[in-house]
Amino acid sequence: MNNQGANYIQRKYYNDELGHIHYRIAGEKKLNLPLVCFHMSPYSGDQFALLQREMSVSHLIICPDTPGYGNSDAPETPPKIEEYATRLMSLCDALGLDKFNVMGFHTGSVIALEMGRTFPDRIQKIIPIGIPLMEDSKRKKFSQQYSTKRGFFSDESFLQNRWHSGINNRGRQSDERFLSYFSDSLSAGVEKGNWGFSAVFNFDLQKCLLEIKQPVLIPLPNESLKMNSFEASKLLLNVQILDWSHMAGDLFDIHCEEIADALIKFLDY
């Protein structure tokens, strides 16, 4: 694919009538199906950079920035999960991906699941990590919470609290990677930064889960949505659970080799 090694990450743009979608791509199309990875809000595809390098030795790995995050243009109006899934599928179409697998984390897990539900003949296997399934009352509460602007200017402690929260939940992530994450969390802006969260909590995730027929792997790291993910697994027809309780913060940086081995075992066998 390039002369800098199979795990060299290229950064590219796909343009459609709604704007630019930025994505990272590494590896080559081989016998193994490509894997498309969707990040959590309010970050970017850079969240998977170390994992992408690790897996791209044997797979084509694409990590888009969800529209409105990272370097992808934001929509004009708050999108729905269905719109995210359709828009990101158009990127996969442009890249010539016929059949492929998907993985997602938090917001990305919902996008991956909806893409699998909507395009069952295209998506072969699904790996959702951190599935935000919850009862309607709690979901409505979060929907209201994220329907407002992010408090960068309305709450003088907002930025400081975000910084301290990141520091407190940090594992063995390098300073450079931590700052990259933190910068991504700011770049989506004041009004549109919450749109990914709002889309999740206005989406009928339970209905989506019940309609999925593909094999699904649900890893359970030690993180905030562990039990939500376990409850979500009960709604799926063809599901495997993977215990990652020894993994906590920064799992895609600190545990990228172990995660890559586990994902490849599920995807290719």
C-alpha cells in the first residue's frame, strides 16, 4: 500500500455533499476482512492509533472521525445515530469496502450496532465496547443533559473539572497521548460538542439490539458501562462475552497488543 510499512497510518479525507469526513487508514486488503472502528465522543479516530498500528500488519483498519469530531466537518443540525451510520457507510462505499467488520467504543459502539442492523449483508461481525443501554427514565435524563451547550464559558469550573477528571482516570498513558485526547475533547466546540451524546440518548438502542443477527463480541473492561454492556448482551442472538476486567483507563493504548490478539481471534476464526 505504501513504502513505509504495513502499519503506517495515512490520514485522508472523503468529501460528500455534506462536507469532509477525515479518516485514518492503515494496512492492506488481504484475505482477512477490513475492520472499521468508531470512537467515543467527544474524541476522534486517533483514539485507536496504537491499536490500528498493531492490527494493520494483518488487516486493513479504517478509523474515521465521526462527523463533528476530530477533523470531520460538523453537520448543520444535530444528527441521529441512523444518520451517522448512513454517512459513515458512504465513506466505506467510497473506499470500496463490500463486506467488513465494525468495532466501536461508547458512542462508537452504538454507531457500529446500528450499522450492523441497517446493513446486515455488508457487516459480518460487530464488536461494541461500552454499550450505553439503560432504562428509559435514565436515558431521557441524559438526553436532556446533553441537549445543552458544553459549559466552557457558562461554568468557570467546567474546563478545570474536565482536566482533573482526565488526570484522575488516567492509567499509564504517555503525556503526549493524554494531551492528544484532551485536545480532541475540546475541538468539537461549545454547541456541537454534545451532539454525539445527544444522538445516543435519543436512539432506541434496545430495538436495535433485538434486530441484530450477526455474531457479536462484547468485551467487558473495568469501565463505566461494563454492566450496561452485560445487560445489552442478553438481547442479542449470537453473542460472546470477553472478560477484560483487568483493563481500565487508556485500554486502547496500554493494552493494544492484547486487544489486537483478542479481536483477531474473534474476527478471523
